Amino acid sequence: MGVFNICVLLTVLVVVSGKPIDLKNIATTDNVASVSIDNFKSIESTDDAAPVNIESNNGTEADNELNANNETNWGYDSTRSLRNQIRPGIIIGSYAVELTPNVNAGTFFGRAIIEISITDAATREDPIMLYVRDLDISSVTFSILGGSILYAADYDVDDDDGILEIETGFIATSYNFHIEYTGSLSVVGKGFFAGSYDGGTYVAMNLHPTNARRVFPCMDEPTEVSIISFTFNNMEYTNLVSNSLLEENSVNQFRALQGPPHLWGMVGHNFANINIPIANVLLHSRPGLFNQDSQAAAAINFYFTNLNEWTNKPYFEILLNQNTNLNIFALPDISTDWHALSTIGIWEGNMFMEITHSIKQRKTALFEIANAMARQWFGFVVFPENWRHEWVTNGLASYAAYEMMRLFQNDPTGLDVTLLDVNTLFVTDVIQESLLLDAYVNAPALEPENDLFEEDEIRDHIHSKLVKYKAPALMRMMRIVLGEQDFIQSAGRALLNGRALQTVNSFYFIDAVNSDWFGSGNNNVDDLEEYLEDWIYNTGYPLLHVGMRQGGVLITQERFGFANLEHRSYLIPITYTTSVNPDFNNYEPVMMSDATVTLNFFLDEEDWVLFNIQGQGYYRVNYDNELWERIIEALEDPDRREEIHPLNRATLIDDALNLARAGNLDYDIAFRVVLTMEHETEYAPWKAFVRNMDFLRHHLVALVSEDEDLDQDIYLRMVRRTIGAVERELGFYPDITLSEPAMQTLTRGLVMDHACRANYQPCIAAAVDWFYDPDNSGVVNPNIPHEIRPAVYCTMVREGDDDVISALYARLDIEPTMYERSVILESLACSQDDGFIRTYLEETLAVNSPWSVEERNRIFMAVVRSSFDNAFNAINFISMRTMEIRNMYGGAEKLEAIIHEMAEYMAGFFLATEYRIWVNAQNNNLDDSQLTALRALEQVNANLDWETAHMDYVYEWIDENSSSTTVISIVALCLSIMIAILNQ
């Protein structure tokens, strides 16, 4: 018998007298007035009012079936005591929520019947407290012990804290509360919302992570495990899907399931069922899409089959009464995380593509689909005990997603060059990106010290890019450390089957790893908990120092970050190889080290040694000057360079530039490593180059923008010195009739976009050649290769005239895919016309804006990234229109993502000052996003400190070492003349 069932048998002490309301003779209405406890009045019934169902849901069939299906009565396990933060001493047994949307008005009406028991006698006189946010409460009534008499309660809503406080006037152990309220459908992607697309609307519910409180009064904490049912009225759509099956003979009431509120979802829609990738898995999209779903359908088929096997948890056996279909929606207007069972929403641009498409889009889409599907297991089947443990479920989901993506893109024969190298993508997009973010002065710990309960803190943590990248990066390193078997996969299986439909935390994860690993004979780690402690509870990571010694090298370590950090010794998996006998395929640790170590091996005068094979370890490596000289000499020789694995060439670029940024390495050495890129054509080194050199480019542009006496094209000199091999071997004119390796196509697009933005004239000339259709004057060439379209479009908008913009708008009208639309919209942000940019930004806030929510976000960030002047336009715009941006761009989560991203582009004293003035202003309208803004400001200030320490030296080094030859100058001059002729 559950706790609530026991509670309903207890005696109630009634301490206030009053005339009760007889429920037998009344029904609620949509506009019931609240009734004072001192003067009870009958509630008038109306013809169209729905009757109040006050039957207790305790001991429901769903509850009994769930408990029979799971050995643990997970609804009442020991973790429940952790959840009562809003009002200790209460447990919510069930919610019955009824929602009625009015899409035209952008509002909804709600009723919630909530069963609450008081478990602590000492708190029975205290008010009942529930989270609410942006809900207008119109009535609160209650019964006691499931009785048939309704009393009116006194209540108050604290809008600042988002809490509904209810006074009953009774001292009781058990209540049924009936709450009526209204809310908004306007924040697309969050809570209960209305989305739109050309020719239609849809209504959806996405409660992750703290948006249940925007839909009904609730506890809204991940460990709150209650029985929840939903009824949706006035749904003028042909299809309605949610987590569970519909009640028998009902078209709008879904069966109750047990679980925390944040895991519920729903979509009411008129979308088309465009594909059935595999039995009982349905793919939905807006009507009218053709020939865009085949790649997504193939991926979904593969992922679903393999995730069932990988998790050893058959999807349709997760729990009783779950929806018998998995519904995957291509959302036309919003990109956001979904964790609800049986309903997955993915932005259309991250899923649908033409047969011939951008490799960059495929790279993004294949991961986004895999990750969204993996969250059905790692996010729903197991969910975090508190949001500070989000790294466990997020890390397992991302880890599993990349495994699925790797398997999907694997060709045992090695002959299919059109497939992606997922190992390379993981190192460059996950590990190296995480290492960068984890060095920031404002980097959060992977697991905060204390539980998180405040909305702003929760959002700031779980939506942090670092948390999303660092968790899978560490799990990848753990896999290598723990041995040949994939103990991360076995840990995931153990959690999914041992704690199905229950909470998890770091200790459960460690136990799950130990369940298979402990006793395996691997002695790299003695105590897994102790090993992980340094990595998850602290920011920063190890920096390995390698110094030449007679007969070998001496290894020491320190803690790395862009700010001064207290020393900490990490247990590091040491992997290395030498030029004497290079082996880059074996990255099993030769040893684990947390102290000074000497390695003995022979190196001749020109021999090198490289640590951290393929960049799989979560640390950086610095070498003494003699070793750096040997490495640079090898990289400068095209033949010897090829002996070094591309991922280690990428790691050398990534480490050198970040070490210099932190002051651990002279920029002279870092730039000499960079200049060896003149021989490079592989994706991984170029990805590392662009990520880190973009930082320098923006700050150099800010420097010369504030001082006209300086060379305005100072950064261009670095591009000229490094782009040689790409321009010769890959070129800016790919043959569209040939099929080339996918990673090569990806490299060209990456490098060309960077070079054109740096004003590299051969790149600009290529953009001019590609842009217009040779067979249709004034029309955008439809045969521009997808991968170079961002470079071509942006360059032409920046360099061209109004005709270019008109041509792109015309292309936008006929562009069939959301992704390619976004390429055009982001390219329009490259305009250097202040009037156009200001109008463009204003259009994102217009009530009748032509752009979807996702497109508005992409437009704004493209403006920020495009130039120094446009970054100023963006900071000026957001400082004046903060509240409108929050409302029109998708709520606080989207605003905060913008805030963090903007911080990276506030280069130079001028932009940094504007940003600081906005964040520190008393009337900045940041509201509960102030915490995020202040953390982002720390990064802005840190970048200013870097400028003070390094900017002059960086400029002078490039100025003195660019060696611009006469030939290069002549070529650039000829190209400039040609461009001028073409533009006439």
C-alpha cells in the first residue's frame, strides 16, 4: 500500500467551522470566483461546464500495473525525500490536468486536481506551496481525505518566486485540491505552446526541464514521481499524441502514467505522416514536403533498431500504457530539447535534407536525431535525482548517440568515401570544444556542489554547452582507461534495467560501471569514485609538461585554465608514440600518472615524441622548447608531417594556440605551429585552426577598427601563409559532377568560409564566379555546391549591392529545405549596411515577422558573428529590446544562449564596454537571466585581460613574420581588378 493510501485512513482534525459546499449539487465553470474560507458560498453550475471529478486516483489500475511491472515501487523510493524543497513535508500522489487551448487568443484554460498528503505532522499547519510561473490562478478549492465536500481556500501567488501559497484553514493529512487558471501559449517550445508554419498551426507540450509549472501548479522537481493524467479539450486537430495511450472510448484523455512532470509531452497537429521508418515509429512533418525525408528515415530505422540492442531495453516495453507508437516530429519553427516518452520534436532543419545536401547539415542532423532518440532511454527511463546530476543522463545519451552515428556511418570495406569519419568529429566537435569551454574563467563544474532548485540556476547548468560536451568527452576517456570492453555501455544497460523509471546520480553511475568492471582485472584505476571526483567536481583539467632528459623525457602536470586555478593532481591516462616507431592506432594507456614520471626511450637529434594519441584524453600537452622545435620541423616537412595522425596534428594546433592564450607558451612557437598548416588538407587540423584562429581574428579586427593607423588586413596575412595546400589540392571550384570524400567536402566549406571572411581575394573571386546563374541573369546559381554556399552567399552580401540581396530573397522564396533557408538568412546578416542590419533585426521582433522562432535566433547570432560593426548593432539592439527578444525568440533559454554566445564576440574595449553597461544596468530587463549575463560578463572581462597581455605582441608578430611575397601581391592585385570588372 502506497504512502498516500495509508494517509487517507488517518483521522482529520477540523479546526475551523464553516458551511461546507456540497459537491453533489455543483459543477465548476471556467470563471469560478474564489471563495473566502470565512463565508462559503455555493458555486453556480452552467450548462457547458464540465463536472468536477473528485474520485481518488490512489491505487489506480495504472499504478498497480506499474508496480507489478517493476520490482521496485519506484514512486516511493528513498530519493523522494530529496524533492520537498518548495514545501518540506508534502507528497503529491497524483495530478489530473485538463487543458483547453485558445490558439487564436494565444492562451489556455486549465484545471488541475492534485492529491496531496502531509507526511510531517509538524508542518500540517503550514501553507501548501506549489510552483507556478506565468499562470493566472482564478480558483482554489479543496476536499479532505477524498471527501465529497469542496471548501474554498485562501491563496496568494508570489510572482517573483513563482510560488502559489494556499491556506486551507484546516490541519489535515490529505487534501484534494481543485485549481483553475489561465496561461499563455506564446513561448514557442516551452510548456504548453502553439507553434506555426505556412498554412497551419499545431499545439504541443514540452515540460523539460522546469516548464511544468507554466502548465499546471506542481512540485516540478525531477525526483517528484506522481501519477499524472492529461485531458486536452477544444483540440481542433486531426491527430493528438502523447506519452500514453488514450483512455478507452476517448479522443482527448490520456491514461495516467507515473513519473515526474518534466517528462510529459504532447502534440496536437495536422502534420502529415510522411514516413514509417520502422514498425510503430512514425515520422511527421508539415504537409507539402517532398524528397527530404529519406536520409532521416534511414537513420531513424538504424538508430531505433540498434538502440534497442545497445541498451538491452526494448523500447515498447519501457512501461505499461505507454503509447504504442514512437512519434517523431519535424518541427518547422523551433529547436529545443525533448525528453517526453513517445513524442520527439526536432527542428526540421536538423532532420530533413535533399538527396544532394550539405555534409555539414548531415553531420548535424545525424547526431541530433540520434541524441533525441537516445534521450528516450537516458532521460526518460532513467532521469536525474537532481538537476546537478544531469551530466549522467546527458552524457550517456550523447555517448550512445555518437556510437549509433559511428555505426551508421561505418563501412567495413572502407570504400564508401561519402560516409563521415565520426571518430574525427567526436574529437573535434566534442573533446576539443569541451577543452576550450572548460578553460574559461566562468566554466561551471560538471556537477555542482549543491542541489539545484532555482529556475535560473537549473537552466544555466543543464543548457551549458560545457555540460553537454564534457560529459561524453569524459565517458570516452573512461572507456579507454577501463579496458577493452565498453564499460560505459554496460553501465548504461545496468542503469536502464536496474533502475528503470527511477532517478540516478553520480553514485548510481559509478556503481553501474563497477557492476561489470570491478574485478575485471584492469588496474588502471583503484577506486572509480575517487578517480572521477577531480574531473566532475572541478573546472579546468590537467596540462601535461613533457621535457627532454638524457635517455627519455620527464613528465609533470599542472591544472590548466585561462584563469589562475588552485593546483590539483589528476590521474591521467598516458599514451604516446615516437618518430622512431610511430603507432597512432593504439591509444590504450601505457600507464596512469598523477605525479612526476620519467619515461626512458631513445630519441635521435631529429626525433619527436607526441603524447595523447588521437587526442582521446581529456587534457592538454605542452613540450619544452627543444621538443617543440623537433615537432615543428616534422610538421614543416610534407612527407614527415604525414607520419603524424591527423587527429594529433589537430591536437598540436589546438594545444599550442590555447597554451599561448593562457600564457603557458610563447605565441612565437604557437604561430610557427600554425604556419605549418600550409601543407594541411585534413578536416581535423583545419577545424582546430578555425576554432582558435577565429578568436584571434575577431580581436585583431576590433584592434584595427579602433585604430585606423594599423593594417586593416593584418589577419589576412595569416590566411595567405596557411591556405596553400587547400587552395591547390581542394580548390574553391569543386567539380559538381564528381563524388568526393565527405570529409574533404566538409574541409573545403570550413576553410573557404573562414578565408572569405578574412578578405582573401582568391576566395572572394570564386564566390563572385559561383553566385549568379550563368544561364539566367540576376538569379542565384542553383548549382552552387551546398558546402560552399555559406561562403559564397555571405561574401556576395558583404561585397555586393542591393541586387545581391534581392537575388537571395528570391532564392529564399523557392528554397525547399529549412536548413538552406537558414544559410541564406545567416548570409544576409553579413551585410555592412547599418540601415539594412537594423531593419533586419527589427523584423525578428515584428508581430507578423516572416521568420520562425529558430530563424530569428539564427539571424541575430549571425549578425553578432559577421563583423565588428554588426556586433555593435546587435548589442545596441538587445540592450534596448531584451524583453521582446525573450518573448519572440523562445523564452529565457534562448535569450541565455544568445547572451553566452555574444560574450565571445565582444572583442575590444568598445564592444566590451557596451556589453558591460547593458549587463550592469538596473533596468536591463534581464530578469531571471541576470545570473547568466553576469557569468558571461566574466568571460568578456577575461578576454579584455587577454588583449591587454597579448594583443600587441600578436599584432607585431604577424606584422613582422607575414613575408608577403611579390608574387602573392601581384596575384591579389590581378584578382582585385577581375572582381572590379565582374561587378560592373
